[in-house]
Amino acid sequence: MSARFKHKRMYAVSLDRVGIIAGTMAYSRKAAIECFTPLGQWEMYKRSGYRTVLAKVQVIDKRTPGVR
């Protein structure tokens, strides 16, 4: 049986285009910012170099026949 692939577009917060800040993956840009920082402080982080980035997530579902 072949693996099923699900492609999702999610947003995250990154610094200097290196890596994705843990815990910021969200389905919208606004939600990613809210996960990363309290409301109202995003402008301060933005001046420090933080940016929202679009992340492509690929979920691979490898189901074994007979196992649920």
C-alpha cells in the first residue's frame, strides 16, 4: 500500500531566514504571531529582525495493511 501525502500551508516566525521558531506553526499569519509573542509586542520583534514565513508541511501517512 502506498503512503498518503497531505500538503499543508502553515505560517511560522523566523529570525534572519534561519530556522523556524518552535511553537509558532499555525494556519494563519496572525495566529503564528499570537503563538510567538503577546499581542501588541509584534512591532518590537519585527524591528529586531523577526519575520513571518510561509512553511510547506508534508504529512506522510504510512498505514500498514491490517493495522488501524
